[in-house]
Amino acid sequence: MDKQDAITSQKDAQAILKSPDMLAFDVVPYLKSLSEQSGEDLNDLMRIASSMLSFMSGERHLLFRRVIAQPMSKRSVSGYQHRIAKVSQVVVASFLKEPAPDLVLHLANPLYLHLVREVFGVTIKDEDSFLDQVSRATLITEPLRSIKDLKRLQAELVSLEDLVMRQLKDKTASGLARDIYENAFGNLTENEIVILLLALIVASRTTMETLTCIVCEYGKLTDHARERMVSREWLMSNVEHLVRFCASTQYLTRVARQAKNLSDKPVLAGDRVVVDVPRANRDVSFYQEFIDFSCLETLESPVRCPHVAFGGGVHKCPGADLAKLIIIEVLPEFFEHIEGLKCEQDKIHFSTSTFAKRMESCPVSVRQLKRRC
């Protein structure tokens, strides 16, 4: 099933992602075959991919998830709320001083760098190089690329792996990386823990992409909606709506264990099934009137809105609680200082890949709130 035939029904999307008959795509056999045919050494890429949750199924996958369940739980990540709040204050204050503000360059990127340092506890020496490496590392979920691209991806992942490994040698460092390492030690090898941490750090980049999209959408809202954006209580009850509208992930894939029909379309054993995330998350038959950002104008009380922006089933994103906490902390800090914001649509630059659409630059015009004497 290709992208043209992708699943757009929210009900079907959830059923697919929760079904034990729908497996994660195992990239290692593909890379092994490609390596044998081309004669190119992709051993490090295969080694890293084999320890990434995105490509794992079965008992090994469940073991990996169990060791991060406690440190990545809502209760545990809430212990980093004060660090996230402090980071938000610093970054927003700097953003407001920019003469030509850009949501990616002056908000999302600095936020991500600070969060990697302050929340994960990983030291970054060369910020530009790190951001470039993480950007390219996200392509690990899109392996159907040229040999040249895959070799470059391999080099970037090995470099990031070394960065995380060196960090874990520092016993005085504190943060999520240390929490996860200590919880996983004895169950996973050191190299497996490092790769698990690497995947979580890279995946956290998508939270910044979602946040950027949410802020951009604010320009289309009224003052009433803005008031909600500064309410942590309202955000805690409705953050799922923001995530389902603004996730940067475009497609999710699964592989059918056995033949079946999906949305009246036959699927054979071994076929890849594609879920169109944005369309499924706006499925009018499922959400009725809550199908776009305008629902925030009239939404007075929390409305349950299950979605697939974080995946689903055993492959649901383990960083979902951290992502929501970041959004809930950053938005009020940002909008408490902003009276109006307009994205310059013709100047927004996207990086579009097979499964995601990411902003690389987003210039904005900002009206700051005047301080009352």
C-alpha cells in the first residue's frame, strides 16, 4: 500500500497501530541485502537500527520499553518541570530581543539545545554541528535512500552515539539520560542503552517541530484563544488537540503479519501499510466538528480526542509525556509576552522527506504586549 492509498480513517488507523498482526518494519534485513549487493559497509547502521524501538517487535521490544517506562513516565518527567520552565524563560526572553525573529532559528532550535542539556543532561560543544547531525539522523526512519545518503547517515549516527557514550562516562552528570541508564543497567548492554538514549534525544526534536506549528497557528486565532494559550490548566486538558493538529509526522508504516482487508482494500502478508497521520487526525467522521484548529475557539470543556500523532499500541512514542509537558510549559511563557504574531507564509522554508514535513525557517512578525506601569 503506497501513500496514495494510505489509511485516512482515524478508527482504522488506531486499529492498525494497535493490532498484533501489524508489525514494525524491520530495516536490518533490507540494509543487509543492500550492503551485500553494493559491497558497501553498513554494519554500524545495521547495529544501531537493530537496537532502535522503531524497528523492533516481540519480546526484545517489550524489554526495551519496560526499562524506560518508569523514567519516561508522566510522574518521573514532571520532576524536570522546573528545568523546562527555566529554559523556556531564557529562550523566550532571547527570542523577544531578535530584530528579525524566526520561530525555528530563534525559538525551536535554542529550546531543543537547552532541553538536551538541561533535561537529558547531555553536553553539546558545537551547537550547529549537533543540530545538523540530529536533522540528518531523523532519516533513520526512512531507509529507502541512496547508498551515499545511508553512509552519511551512518557516520552521523556513530558520531552522535560517541557523544552520548562520552556523556555517560561522566558520573556527575544528572538528567534523563542518567535516569534511563541507571534503570536499564543490567537489562541491556551499555551499547544498547546508548542507542536507546540516542533515539530518544533525536526523536525529541519533533516536539520542537510540533511546538513551532502550534505557535504559527496562533496567528489565525482570536484574543479569546490566546487567553487559553497562557492557561496551563486549559493546556493540560487540551494539549492532545494541539498535538494532533500540529504533529510534523506525515506517515506511519506497519507490515502485515498475515493477509487481511483494510478499508475494503486487500493487504497481503508482508505488505507495508501506510497511515496518513494529518488526515486521520482530522477525520470528520471521527471528530465531527473538532477537525481543525478553529475548534479551540469554541472548546469550553475538555473533549476526549484519541489520535495517532504519537503512534499507537506497543509502538506508541515513549516520549509522549515529556513532549506534552514541554508544550504546556513553553506556550504560556511565550504568549504571556505576545499580543500578535503573523507567520510570513511566503518565506517559510520546509524540509520535506518521505514521512515528515519539517520547518527549517519560519520568519514572523511579532507584536509584544506592552508592560503595564
